[in-house]
Amino acid sequence: MTLAADGGTPVRTRPLPSGKGAEVLGPQERTAVLRVLDRGALFRYYGPVPPEEVAAFEDEVAAFSGEGCRAVAVSSGTAALRTALAALGVGAGDEVVVPACTFVASVNAVVLAGAMPVFAEVDDTLCLSAESVRSVLTSRTAAVMPVHLDNGQADLDALLAVTGPAGVAVVEDTAQSMGATLHGRRLGTIGDVGAFSLQLDKNITAGEGGIVVTRDERLALRAAAFQDQGGHFLTQHGAGRDHAPDPFVGDNLRLTEIAGAIARVQLARLDGLLDAMRTAKAAILTAAGPLPGVTMRRYPDPVGEGGSGIGMLLATPELAARFAAALCAEGVPAGAPYGGQPVYATPAVMQQRTAAMKGHPWHVPGVMAYAMGMCPQTEDLLARCVRVGVSPAYTPADVDDVATALAKVADAVLR
Ligand SMILES: Cc1ncc(COP(=O)(O)O)c(C=O)c1O
């Protein structure tokens, strides 16, 4: 069959659904929003009637996360990372190890904490390589931030074997993987602190929003204080704000009651959304049949990964580019994560530019810490990677189309 890229008929012309929780926003979310408006309780700490949504959402996330977990809701995933780092006391003079393959928010949170991001390689999991982390640890390393990319797990068993003896904290960036598990434990609950996002593209959404999860009571209190001006407020009535025993300078990263109400409905849907993605992904791969020449991204626990992406590694960057372009022409969006570029290629990161520029330990005039080629394994993997997304909203016909396109393109491009 002639590829659409070569003038043939595309497998599909209608766009595929691409969202996750956002695809199933419906009457329950609407009812939840109206409930908040009708009560007139928009603010999470006080108002005409006691607020209840964000506090209930935190309790529900804690229960969802597992025995002994505490949750603090915040205004975004980036806010969750910043809050997690603040809770740990990470700041000036500290280094935080970040994978070379991630969204720029992971790096931004470290820089905004006043610390120095240090990049380590990812491996065939597309997540942080424990061996690479070991090679970049210094006496200044305060934390390591594995990023569970696209609902797949970083190999935390290997990573904790490196960070544990070194006494280095682990902040799991779980923005893209809420609900996915590693050997039965929810991602984001295995290291010291987990950070989650409720942004539009994530497993569940409230438009914007984030959550910090930890089993450590002290970290939970510090997180709660940091996202509410550092625990300084004395203005509460109704349901009160917690006062930190030792207030510090914090930020306003509070989640609104409307977002909290939507997030509660979405959280109740989360396991179902993950099941739907896992089922659709398995069906696609079965129907597509063997894809010779394609190595699948490795999952440390294939059962627990969330199923939102089919990550494929091709032999060369040229082949990967042809494979992705041919899939796109068939009507199945495909491409390398982050355009095939490591996060340090982002101009602001590569040039170490902050808003103020002066005085940040990251910005030492004339000293550039980063250069292309510094994580060659990651650069190679990203250049050879093609990802096809999977939505929980896929119908059997959508599954069929993606599988047909994969088989057709593999046959033509990889034969
Ligand atoms: C890996 C990763 N970390 C952090 C974030 C930041 O989340 P948010 O957009 O909610 O600030 C995102 C997503 O946007 C992400 O993909």
C-alpha cells in the first residue's frame, strides 16, 4: 500500500482524540463547579461559608496515594515542584540532579529555588539513569529529581540504591504520571516527595493545578506553609489555615475551590482513565503485529505504566524522522518527545538566563555550565525516538486506525 507521505490514501483524516482527563469533562464536573459558585466559597481557606473542596481533594489524594501519605494541593505542577524543593529546604549552594529529557518546568523549579540544575542521562526507560546520577553526585547535591515521563516509570529501585547511601533526597516529578504504579506503589509516593500536575494535558485536569504528596509529616507542614505565604497568615476565620510553627518567606501558590471541585471529580475517574489507556495501547500493539527494527521503550514495571504513549526507538535519527513523518501523513500524530532535543537545549536554560540575571548562583558572567553533547546518550535516544500517543477516549475504530497506520508505515519504512 502506498504511504500517504508518497501520495497514497491516508489511513485516517479525522483528528484522533489526544486528551486524557480533559476528554471526559462532563456533567459531574459542571455540577461540582456550580456547587462551589452556589455556596459562594471560592477561596480555599475562608469565606462566607467554610470552604471544603480543596481540603477534601487533599484527603482524597492522600487516600489514593497509599498508607501514611499526606497531600498538599497547589496551583500548578511547577508550583508543586517548587513547593517540594522548598519543603526540603533546597536553595542557594545546592545542586539538584535533573534528567536531560524532561519538560523545562523541572529545570525552572530548581533555578527558581536558587539552586543549580545538574543534568544526568536518561536510559532506555527515557527516565533518569541511576548510573549517570551516581557519576554527577557531589557534596553539594541536595536532591535528585527523577521524572516519570509519559506515564512510564523511572527505575526507582536502582535510583534509590544510589541516593539512599548518599543521603540525597528524591523528588519525583510525577506531573505526567499520576496514578501509574511501580510494583504496586503509586508513582510520586516512593521517594521523599512527589509532585503532580493538573494541567490540561495531564492524566486528570482542573485546567491548572498541582499536588505535593509525602509521607513525611514535617515536609507536609512545610509544603502547606510555603504555598500560603510561608505560614504567616493570621487572618483566618471559618476553616482556618495551618500556621507553621516557624514561619518563613513563602509564596501564594494556592489552588482555588473551583479547581479543587473539578479535581475531585477527575480523581475519581483516574484509575478508569488509566485502565482505558492501558487497554487501548495493548490492543493497538496486538493489532499492529511485530514492528521489525523497532525497540520499545523499557518500563521497569510494564504492568504499572499508564499506557499513554507508545515509545519506539529506531536504529537511526533519519529512520526515526521518516517513520514519524509517515505516521503523521497517515493521520496519526507522531514525533520525538520535546522535538528530539534535551531540555538543556532550551535557550533560557542553555544561556542560564533568569528574569533578574544578577546574583543568581546559576548566572556567573562568562561561565557557561552547559553545552550540547553533555548528555550524549540522551541526545542519541531522543533523536531516535518516535512517540505515538494513546487517549482514554479512543474508540475501537481509533485503535484500529492507529494499529493499521503503524503496521503500514513499519512495512514501508522499516522493511
Ligand atoms: C515533567 C513535567 N514537570 C512539570 C510540569 C509542570 O506542570 P504545570 O504545567 O502544571 O506547571 C510538567 C507539565 O506541564 C511536566 O510535563
